[in-house]
Amino acid sequence: MANQTDLRVIRTKKMIFNAFMKLVEKKGLSAVTIQEIADEAMINRATFYAHFKDKQDLYQQIFNKAITSFAKILDADIIRDGNKLKINTIEALLTQLFQEIWANREFFVLASSGTNQNTLAKMLQDLLQKRYAQLFSQLKITQDETPIPTSFIVSYMTSIFIGTVHWWVYSDGSFSPEHLAKLIIQLIANGHLTVLGLEMVND
């Protein structure tokens, strides 16, 4: 019975998520009402409030879902000897991440667009700062002998990644998750990582 209940909750929340994203894309966040979400999801208002406090809670939970996807790759053991990144592990994890993004393409179209992009970027920046605080503390990057703050580096990396996701989810899908993962690794390995004092190694 518990499993059936859990499945019903998952299905109901997915219906609400999808209805919300469809309406926000059409009308904008501020114009969407709880009643419209309930009508679009074919549920009553009481069912909505059984899962979410209000529209803002729903909005936040959607972004938490996205960050959970990103956390999977960041929580993996991808660093060796302090400054070496495991290329094969990163490629496999990036491929998995892009597969999940494509499977939830409608959400990431919404999350990577307009002001939503700023929300997603801030959450991802916070996640990166926490996960790699020790690594960033070891990086001594300067420009004309002026230290470059790690907050700038994280912001730069995040904007590139979200920009890539935004382009990809609006594309025709000709780039597979595997292809995109390889391309990103090739681009950053030949420039960004060298500047940061990092290197990639086979694992």
C-alpha cells in the first residue's frame, strides 16, 4: 500500500509540475493562479495544497529538483591528487546529466530562460562553492598580479554551463548527450582548466 501511495504522490506532483511549467511558459509566473494550475493538472485545489504550500513553494521545489540532478555529478569522486580531474568519470557523469536534462526538457527550457535563469544560476553557484570549497581555496589565479576571486570563477563556469543547457534544450536534438559531454570536456580541457591550474587524467 505504501508503494502505491508513493507512486500516486509522484504522479500527482509530476502532473502539477507539468501544468505549472506549461502555464508559466504561456503566461509568465506572476500571472498564473493556483486555480489555473489545478485545472490544467485536472485536480482540485485541495489536492494542490496537499503537496504545496503555495505557488512559490511549487516554484522552489521545481528548482530543487534541478539542483538534485546537478548534485549527482558534483558528489561523485572526480578529483585526484588535489588538482587532477578524472576525465572518464566526468564524461560518464556529464552524459548521465544531459540524458536527464533531455528527459525533462520542458522544465529546463523554463529554468534556463529569462529571470528563471538567474535563480538556477544562483542555486548552482552555491552548490559549487560548497562542494569544491577546498579545491577553490587551493587555486591561486591572478591577472597582472591581481588575485581573481573564486566567486568570479564559479560565476563564469556556471554561466557557460547554463548557457550551453539553454542552447541545447532549444536545439533540434542533433547533439546527443554523449556528444555534448565530449565536446564540453574538449573545450574546457584545452583552455579553462589550464588557466585554473587543473588538469585532466584518464581513470
